[in-house]
Amino acid sequence: MLFNSFEFVLLVLVTFGLYYLPQFRPAQTFVLIAASLFFYAFNQPALVLLLLASIAINAVASFKILHASHAIGKKSWATAGVVSNLALLGFYKYTPLLAGLAGVDRENAGPVGQFLLTIPLPIGISFFTFQGISLLIDVFRQTDASPQRILRRSVWRHFVDTAFFEAFFPQLVAGPIVKAHEFFPQIRPKAFSEIKWESVFRALVTGYCLKMVVADNLKDLTYWIAYPYFLQASTLTLVSMLVGYSMQIFADFAGYSLIAIGLARLFGYELIENFNFPYIAQSLSEFWRRWHISLSSWLREYLYYPLGGNRRGEFRTYVNLIVVMTLGGLWHGAAWSYAAWGLFHGAGLAVERWWQRGRNSAAASFSPLRVLFVFSYVTFGWLLFKLPNFEHVIAFVRACFDNTGLRSDTRLIAFILLYSLPVVAYHALAVRRARAGWKVPVGWQQLAYAVGLVALLINSGSPGAFIYFQF
Amino acid sequence: MITRTLLIALALFLAYNLILSLAPLPGWFVTQSQWQENIAKAQDYLLAERPHRCVLVGTSLAARLSERHLGPDFRNVSFSGGSPITGLELVRRSPGDTQVVVIETNLFFRDVDDAVLSNAFRPALSGLRSYLPALQEKYQPANFIAGKLGEKLLATGFTAASNWTHRRDRAAGPAVNPALCGQLLSGHRKTHARAPDPALLKRQAARLQHEVRQLEALGISCVFVEMPVDRSLMAMPLDCATRACLMDCFPPAQYRWIQPREDHDYRTTDGLHLTGDEARAFAAELRQAVLPPARPNQRS
């Protein structure tokens, strides 16, 4: 169910209406759970069972962790829960990749091989399993006196809260990845009068504009970064398309995150900001503090720090960075190109850290050159996302060097520039705001949002699934 | 803030519609992608008066034939990346004064493009488009801004200005790059070396038969045209299987078939799509072959 589909709008309206009815106030959580399960089941009804299984595993394991009388018991339940989550993720997401590695071929495979190669990828599995793992580890780490106490004493109530936490539809299929200690304390009845309408409006309009006007239009233009179409494009056209893809993936994902944040606010819940103007980053480490913040903070908290972080010497820090980023790449998809993308970023972070040894790491002033370098590095990395086949990546790079004499597609380049402008302006405003404390005058804000609404109505691109739905 | 924003949005929307109604500026709006071009083409077909006696339906191969060269009696509703069946559905649901439909056969087995049809025939919206032109795909503001931007600003830095002015009819076609053409042709030879799944051919042929019967019930006759491609592809399994399947369903004894000339090596840009000159010439041939004499009182 796409966020810009008629069915989804209807679902939100019906859920919203029921949610704030006085009669439903004691059952608000149930209303949202029902809506979330319906949302998930809409395209893949059978896989709702998988979501329910994940909820059951995490609810039971987290409850057992809290009530285990010994540390060994706590650790056992935590380990079993985490392993179960990873097993689910591994089975549904990585079995085809592993089967292919083991030499199972689609054409020659027997029934078992065919089954292994064609296991369906449940939408959102990467997100809700990570949330489940977050719950288990947060509960394992907390103490009774902790202000982050997140579980209720009643088994049934805890199960309901866990179901809500994992399945909450705004963030179910593409994040932001919510951490248990951030979300559980918010679970309580909400009142209609508490809705921050202006904040909801801004998030939804910005989110839908980024998705439907910017990303969906750029999608049709960057389509030609596909083999063999890019072979006949000029160097400038190829570079423009790659930059356009960089804008597209930001607009698509940041747009989705803003829509999720706006929708959650409609029901009284705050989700973590997932993007903080990442393309103004002046270093790769800064980029990863601004891009997909929920994933990078999850990886930092639950993987990087347990591996030792930067506390076990320089060499081990570089290794940790590379391992975490490579695994983070694989999280995106069961293909070696995603691992390569992760490795690309991990290596970049390691080299950057090595380079900054003994240097003052805080940027003295804003440097457009540094911003450009980081943007170029990140944009090149997106090629591995767009072209999963390494041979095609090499062919694309070769075409960039070989096709300097070909005629450029000025129409394509003009449209890419036009649709990239909102992303550039979005980031430029952030820079200005950060440096001068300047705010856009209210009148101009209203005009901008009005233009956005009109653009939504008359300048949207062809509907397409969010890129991150495939993860 | 929200109320004021909504009011400003409404004012902007109405103002844009007024501008388009008063000064539509034909030629100043250029579509930005193949998908949008297809949507705009379908919407244009429905919104415009349809006095055309002949409609050509097909894929990007037939889309290469410009209406300018086909003549005023021809309307080309071929969808790049699409299927001739999409065009047939469009004509069937809104035939106008059509007497003949010319069907490209090369890639008939492609699936119908439901997204184009559902956009074109969307309830309420399709009716509103004639009153609120801003809702038409071709009038997206970006099509004007980037259109003018590309023509005025970027073309000063590139030598592609002539490519831009010919953009509205693709008969000009891109320049042929022999090395690239060879590379692409080699790729097409691999694709055409395998015949389509017989079940797919059978299913799509049945669909095509259904569409043709429905058009014939409306008094519209159907002519089949095999678009010329590189000679080396014409004898490949895909082309042979496609041709055989359709000739079996629509025998030449009962249906008019127009096929590429055997005495001519058609030049293409990539093995499949005709060059500008070839497209111009073939469009003229098609017009000569298809156009029936005009019936008296043909406009209703």
C-alpha cells in the first residue's frame, strides 16, 4: 500500500476518526494495531503471520529477560531472542543469496533449490527485526531503578505494547527505526487537542513533495542509468543522471521519513528525525550522523559499541568501522553490491579517521569544497545501489570517460537540474539557518508550502514504491 | 498558517488554469520522460477532437513515425516502452471518427499498460481536465520551466539546439553513432535469438484478437504493419515466431498486412528504431498504403 495511494489515505482517515472517538480512547493502541496489521496484510496477507511471529518472539523474550531471576537467565533469553530475530531476517532475506553462493542455479535447481531461491522477501523485515532486537537489548541493559523502565508488569499489556511498537504502520515498512527506550514511554492515551497540527502539516507537505514531486519525477529521468541504455549517453548526461539519482534517493527516503513522522504525530507519537540535511556534511562521519540517522545510531549503539567502538586502539577502530558499515550495507539488500557499498563507506570512514589523526577535527569554517568532496564520494557510492551488477558499474564508469564526444541530452539534464533544485534549496536553507540563525519569514514559508501543495496536485511524477521498501 | 497556505495554494492553482486557458503556448511545454509522454499522448487523444480516419498503435518503433509525415488524417497513439494493445484499448473506449486502426506487430506480446489507461480514464478527473487544463500531464509547470530553460540556457552551451527544436516530432531521431549502434544491435541480436514463450504469444494473440473483433464491431477495420528493423533481426527467432503467430491469427487473405520492403536495407539508430530519414520515408509509404478514400459526411 503506497503512502500516496487512495487506499492508504482512506485507511488513515478511518483510523484517525476511530482513534479519537471518546468511546475508543481506552482502546487507542488496539485501533492502531488493527490498522497496522491491515496495512501490512494489504499486499502480502500471508506474511502478517511472520510479523505476528516476530512480535511474539520479542514480547516473550523481553518479558522473560525482565523477570529472569539470574543474570544467566537474562542473558540466555536475550541471546535466544536476538538469534531468533536474526534467523528470521537471515532466512527470508539472505537465503537466496546464500543458495546462489552454494551453487544453486535457478534453471537447474530441484524443488528445494527453487524454494530457496524464491523465498518471498517480506516488506519491512529489516526494519521490524531491528526494532525487535532493540527492544531485547534495551530491556537486557535496563535496571529496575532505571528511568528508562519500559515494560509493564502485565503480560498481556506488554504483548500489546510490543505489537504496537513493532507494527505501528507509519514506520513499519521503511522506518525510522525506533528504539524501544524512545517509544515505549510514549504509549498512553492521546487527546485530539494534543495534535500539533502545524507540525503535522509541515512534515506531511514536505514529505509528500519530496516523494511525489521530486523523487517520483527524478525516477523517470534516472531510469536510463540502466544497462544498456547508459552506453549511448554523453559524459555530461551520465554525470547529471548520477547526481539526479543522488537527489532522488534522498528525496525518496527523507520524504518517506517525514511522512512517517507527520502521520505518527497525527496520532500523538514522536518518531526520531531520520535525515538532518545530509548533503551539507563536510566529512563522511558527519554524513553518517545526518543520513538515515535511525539506522546509523542503531548500528552505533548495538553493533559498533559492543565491538569496542574506538576504545581498543586505532587499528581495531578501523576494522570496527569497516565491519559495521559492510554489515550495514548488507542490511540494505541481499546482494554483494550492497556489501560493496557498505565497504566503500567503511573504508572511507577509516581513511578519514586516519587522516584526521593529530589534526583539529572540528571544521574551522564552512567549506563548500569539503561539502562537494563528500557529496561526490557519496554520489559515486550510489552507483552500487543503482547497478547491482559490478560489470555494469564498470561499464558506466568507462562510459563516463569514453563518451565525452557524444551529444548531451539537454532536455534530460534540464529536468534533472530543475527537480534537484528543491533538494539543493532545502540544504542551502539549512546552512544559512545554522550559520546566521536566520529563519525564513512566515509569509515566504506559507508561499513555499502553497507552491508545494499545487505541485503535488499538478506536477507529481508517476507513482512508484519507496526505494527503501525493497529493504 | 495552514488556512492561509491552503488559500494561497487555491489561488495559485486557479491562476495557473486561467493562464493556460487564455494562453496555452503550444510548443513551449515539452514532456520530460517516456512515461509522461505516453500519459500525455493518451490524455491528448481523449481531450482533442478526433477527426482522424486512421490511428496508428504500437510501441517506440511505430512512435518514430511522425504525424507530420503520416499526414493530417493520421493520429499516432504508439507508446514508447508500451504495447499496441494499450492503443487499441484507448481507441476502443473512445473511437471518435476512426475508420482504420494500423497495428504494429513487432512487439505485440507486451502487456497492456494499465497505468496509462487508468490515468487517462480516471473517473471525474478525466472530465475535469478539459475545464482545468492544469490537471493535464503535458501542462505540468516543470514542462514549461525546463523546456524554456533547456532551450534558452543549456542550448547555448551545447550543440544540441537543433535536436531540441525537433523534439516535438521524433522523426528527426538522434544522430547515428556506428560504434554504439553496433553495440546495441549486438545486444538486440541476443534478445531476439530467443523466441518468446509460446504460451505468452498465444495469450497475447488471443487478447489482440478480442480487441480487433471489438473494433470491427464498431465498424473500424484493422491493418497490420510490421515495422522495419535491421535486416539481421528480421530473420531471428523472436521476429519469426511473432510474425508466424500473428499471421496465423490474422491471415493475409482476410487482413491487410504491410511488411518491410525486401529490396531495401533499412537504416536504424540501434538496430530497432528507424533513422529520421527512413522514418520519414516509411511514414509516407504507410500513408499511401493505408489511407482509404474519404467517406462522404464523415464528421458527425
